[in-house]
Amino acid sequence: MKSNQKFWWIVVLLLVATSLSFLDRQVLSVTIIKIKDDLIITDVDYGFINAGFLVSYAIMFTVGGILIDKYGSRMGLAFSVGFWSLATVLHSFAGNVFQFTAFRFLLGLGEGGCFPGAVRAVIEWVPTEKRALANGIAIGGAAFGAVLAPPLCAYFLGFVGWRWVFVITGAIGFLWLAIWLYSTGKIQRVNTSEIIEKQSIKSIISRKDTIIFMMMRFFLDPILYFYMFWIPKYLNETHDMSIDTIGQVLWIPFLALGVANIIGGWFSDLLYQKFKMLNQSRMIVMGLAALLTLPVALIGIFDSYTIILSAMTLAFFAHGLWITNYITSISDVFGRNSVSTVVGLSGSAGALSSVVLNPIIGYIISIYSYDSLWLYCGLMYPVVFIGYWIYQSNKKLSLSATV
């Protein structure tokens, strides 16, 4: 690898880190089947255990972003991965609901800094013209981790107990940590010209750009959580799809998500390199993604498994295109010294709205049906994009007027 291309090794490590974040958070969802054979854990208990992760993850998304902006991605990600890997290993010692909840809370504290740190690392090591593709590869690891977690954990459970599964996956994180510290000490950073005067958290939050990015995640993140938490139940209860069949096909949308992360970044960078219009390059891909979500609004009228799965796969693919360029847009606007903070704030906004809206989603499904939720999922991306486009147009006009 040429010396000026060594940054791709950093990007690969970031992909592995985000893969591990989703792998480690999903280990419990696979091993809980075995854990229930050894320990008395009810469905209500399991809900509280998962809540421990969601609460700390939502908080640490912002706090982790602020700390990484202060100390940099090298040590920030090292601490984040090391901390959550330790928390993963600690799961192997859990003997009751309280201990599992506490360790899930620690896991969320560690994982909260992963994505803000990954975006900051891209800015620190990757040239601007390759940044969207690098972000797509880096955050695409989350989707690949979601694809790999069930079969990998099932494989380990085939010859070791559930406690050792947590030890093995945690140990992988410590191996990554050693490679990360060694590699980042050898590969030179780029984009040093982007260093600007550091801003206080108050000044960052007061910026209109920050509010806009937070609102976008607030309205759209519940859609992805709805897909992750409710699609299996929908297919089983509404279309009588067996659990085995669901397990055999549900990896396809997640794979599409990971592929779209990379394609969305590649296409955005291609547009930028050709036309030298940074914001427009991101907006074009986000607009295309918004259009691709429209078929989801019609899922409620379909009876064919193939059509439903195709629409869901298209929705995941669209989200991959969207989120890569959304995050890259944050880095374009805020630069290296504030990007992790803003990514963290927006991520917390999305997580908190998802926590609040999930009980409402359950109420809507129990009283009415899934149809109104599919409409929301299919129409909200275009609505948010139109709002973002109007904001960017007004912003450009305001800048022109001041000049």
C-alpha cells in the first residue's frame, strides 16, 4: 500500500470497530435462549436489562462525542472499545437480573463513543475527496456486525457455554485495541488545516445547523428502530411467517444496509470529484435515498412475502445511502473539532425519541394496525429531505445577501 493510501487501513479498523459494537450488543439477544435455562429471567426482566443499555447509550452518545472532540479519536476510540469489551466480558460473571442490567449499562457507556469517534477518525486520517466513501465503509460495519452476530454466536454456543461467548467476543475487542493503538501511532494524520478554535458545547448547540441535524435524527431514527424491533413480529403475526423462515431471510436487509453505506459514500465522492460541489453531492444522494423509501408506505397492502421483503430491503438500502451522507454532511459543516459532538448530540436525539416512541408504536399496533406506521416510514424521509433542502437553500440565500 502506498504511503499516501495508508489511511485505508485506518478505515478498515473503523469498520471492524463498528462491526464489533453491533456484535457485542447482540450477543445477549442470541445467548438469552440458553441463559434462561440457567437463570430465572422473565420477559419483563429482559426488557429492563435492555433498557439499561439504551439509557446509557443515549447519554454517552453525546458525552462520548464531546470527550472525543476534546481528546481525539485515537485515544477516544481506544478507551471506548476497551471499556465496552471489558463490559462484554463482565457479562460472563452475571448471575441475576441486576448484574446483567448493570453490565448492559456499562456496555452502553462504552459503545456510545463508537460512531462519533469513527466519524472524527475519518476526518483526521482521510482526505476530503475520499471522506464520504470512508464514512460509508466505517459506519457500514454496524450492518455487517448485525448480519454476523446471530450465526457467529450460534456457532460458539455449539461448543462452549453462554458465559464463554461473552469472553470470546470481548477478547476480540481487546485484540482490536492493540492493533488500533499500534497502527494509529504509525500512520500520519491529514487535514490539519481544518483545525479551528474549539467551540463550547453551548455555542455548538445554539447553532441552527446543530438543531437541524438533531431534528433529522429525532424524526428518522425511530423508523430504523421500528424495523429492527417490530419487523419479525409483524411478519410472524400478520403474515404467519415462521421464526425459522424469518431467521433465514432477515439478514438480507441488513446486508443491503451495509452495501448501501459504501455505495452512498462512493457515489457522493464521485459527484464531488467531478463537479466540486460538496454540499450538493451529499444532497443528491440523500434525495435519491428519500425517493427509494416511498414503496415502504404500501407494505400494508402487500400479501406476498417476496414483495414485502423486497420493499424492506429497499428501505434498508435507502437508509444506508442516507445515513452515510448525513454524517458526512455533519463533518463537512463542523470540521474535525466539533464533528463528534454534533454526531453525538444528533444520535442522542434519535435514541431518546426512539425510547419515547416505542411504547406509542406498541399502542398504535394494538389498537389500530401497522398500516399508519408503514405510511410514516415511507413518507418521512422525503418530508425531512424537503425540509433540509429548504433550510440549505435559505442558508445559501442568507450568505449571498451578507456578501
